[in-house]
Amino acid sequence: MSHTPGIRQAQKQKTRQALLDAALGLLEGQSLSSLGLREVTRAVGVAPTAFYRHFRSTEDLGVALVDEALGSLHPLMRTAVSSADGSDERIARAIELTARHVDTHPQHVRFIARERHGGVRPVREAIREQLERFAAEVRDELAGDPEAAGWSDDDLLMLAQLYVDQMLMTASLLLETQESGATAGERLRVVRLATRRLRLVTIGREHWLD
């Protein structure tokens, strides 16, 4: 009997995760604004009333999906831009980690790409808040570079936002190649384009204080 609360909590967490997974699958072909909670509960095999034990609304579920999709990426983002032997190594590592994430979590990448600008307001705001956290973390990493000497905090944040935006753009382009069944050569062209863009940002950084 002493284990009953733990078992119940584990079952509750299992159901919650099943609802998130079902919603993510259903969102492959539609936006969150058109998703009905009955669709989600039907996919999981639970009563609609069970939904409200975990989420207040489908918008609340969408915010939870944002946390799931982006919340775990903060260590990866810091790793991608942490101090390296040179700018080329930093760029290569950032693109490699981005590509690996797209290959591993395409549904999450697709969800964020779709809902970032066209989704419901609470979800858009949740995505924006996560991206602002990314930018602040990248700024803190960049501040440790010798090249950051003399830079203002605002300018470092602006540079960090450029890195974050480019990684998001690269993720979207890589997802498109995956969805279209593009050849390895087409995927390589996306990687090369991303590399050139990040190098351009790096060159701009080197001369910003000129």
C-alpha cells in the first residue's frame, strides 16, 4: 500500500506523456488552433474528462509541447557556441548539432517552425520566451571570447540572436530536405549555405568595432 501514491503518480505521468505524444503526431497534418481535445484523447484511449487532469486547454498542451521541444535544448545550444579552437570549429559544431537534432526530433522541429509565427498566442509567447533564453545563454558564452572585449551587452545579445536565428533557419531547411526526400547532395548544399551565413556573421563580428 505504501507504494500506491508512487504508482499513481507514474501512471499519471505516463498518461500525460501519451497525450503529448498523440498531440504531436496529430499536429503533423494540422495546426494547434484546429486541434480538438477529443482527437487527442481518442488517440490515447482515455475519456475527454481525463484531459483536464493534465492540461487546462489545448493551448496549455501546446505550451507543454514547446517546453518539451525546446526546453531540453539549452545545454545543446551552449555546447554549440561554447569556446572552440576557432570560429570554423564553432560553426561546424553548431551545424552538426542542429542537423543531429533535426534527424532525431523532426516532429518537434516541425511543430516549432509551424507555430512560431502562425500559432495561438500563448504558444507563440512560449516559443519567444524560450528563444530569448537561448539568446541570453549564447550571449554569455560569446562574452567569454577574446573578440568580445569592448562589446556592449546589447551588441553581444544582438550577435547571439543572429546565431540563434541562423540555427533555426538551418533546422527548417534541413527539415525540408528530409521531408522532400532530397538527395545527400542537396542536404550538403544546405549545410554549405548555413556555413557561409555563419561565416558572414563571424566576419561582421570581427569588424564591428572598427
